[in-house]
Amino acid sequence: MELHEIIQTAHAAEKIIDRHSPIPMYYQITKQIREKIEMGEYNLHNALPPERELVETYQVSRMTVRQAILELVNEGILIRRKGVGTFVAPPKLEQELSGLTSFTEDMAKRGMKAGARVISFGETMPDASVCEALNLHPHEHVYKCERLRLADDEPMALETTLIATSVCPGLRREDLENSSLYTLLADRWKVRLGHATQTLEPFLASPFEAKLLHVSSGSPLLLMHRVTFDQDGHAFEYVKSFYRGDRYKFVTELHRKSGR
Ligand code: 16G
């Protein structure tokens, strides 16, 4: 770059980045990038300018640019594609928290294809908390199945499901590969969904979850625990799920209680 170009670039960067502001420079850059996405300057189909170009535009260090990008990746606004570049992420999937639905139904509602890859399957003795949640007798066995859930082939969630063997005797690993557990339970064992209790909390991906979910280790995930009951009020399923924080947004409708 010629000297006059360097000076011009530095002047332009000064206008958009306030070096004297208490707001950190990386944070100011995230704001600029968000605005460019809103204006359509950066879109779903084109990669963001490479790091070195952003370094020149904003006249900051490579580390500052990286921090800004990481922030937006963690928020789910940008997405990194290995060896290709950084892109604007597709909109997050909005998931209602009030209805009792299956992953397969949730995807179908959006016109997406649900998938399930079985990571592990086996019969085991549950620990005390699962025994209590499912109201099991001592020594009662459960099937434990870990499944990676996919939406149009993209990994979205990692689910570990525990069900008493007495609920669905003879359940096999291959029954769960790319099919709906709830449909199977209803069709083969006449289990009818009633209600569920569910908790939701933040969690940072360990290298294990990160690899399966195609995110970086330490990325934000949403950890859900669900106990599902049948129509007679018997708890039949205990599930621990990790949902990608960069691909999901949870929605609830709130009603003011009468008498307030
Ligand atoms: C949802 C449920 C999970 C259930 C699964 C059945 C949460 C946190 N989890 O993912 O408890 O086992 O649906 O889906 O919502 P399937 O019928 O498609 O296998």
C-alpha cells in the first residue's frame, strides 16, 4: 500500500473507531459488522472480508479483529466455515417452550428434515437422581441412548435419553437411527404423551460436545433436562440435551396472573 493510501485508510478508520472511547475497540467493530449485516452489505451468500482486510479497514491489531469475530460467532450472528471463510449465519431456529413436542415434529413444522445419529446405546443401571425422577424400583434397568439430532443434516443438539426397559422392552439401537422416539413409543408400546417438566440453563461446550455439534470448544450451549410423563402421569423418559446456542432461540408466551 502506498503512503497516501495508508494515511487515507487510517483517517477513514478513525471516523468509525473511537480510540478514546471507554467502549473497547473490538466491541465497536462488532457494532459496525452488525450494521453492515442489517444494511445487507454482508449477507448469507458472501464471505466476510478476510481478517487482514478488516485489520486494514479498522486499523487495529489482528487480535482485536479476531475478538470481534469470535464474539459474533458465539452470538450466532456469524458462522465459520472451515477453509472457506466467515459468513453471516442463517437466522436462529425459534423454539417454543410451552408445547410438548418431539424433535421430529419441531423440524417438520419448519419444513426441515429431522435426523438422528446414534452415538451410543446400551442397557444400564441408572443413578439415584434418574431413579428418583423416573420413580424406578432399585435395580431396575434403563436404556441409555445418546443421539445427535440433525436439521437438514446440520447438527443441532446432542440428547441423552434414559427410559426404563420395562416401558419399551426390546428397544434396539437401530430403532432410533434416523427415526422418532416418540412415534416409536406410541406405535409399538402405546405410550401416550401427557406432560413434561423441563429446565434450561447455559453451558459451555466441552471438546466432546463441540466436535459432534460442529462448534468450537467453549461455545455457548443450552442445557435442558426433561422428565416426560405419559397420560396416566407416569414418568417414562429422562433426557439431558445440549442445544447449540448459536442456532437456537427459545420463545415463551407470558400471561399475567389474575389478581395482580
Ligand atoms: C425432544 C425432547 C426429547 C425427546 C425428543 C423426541 C427436548 C429438550 N427434548 O428433542 O426429550 O426425547 O424430542 O424426539 O425438548 P423424536 O421423537 O424426534 O426422537
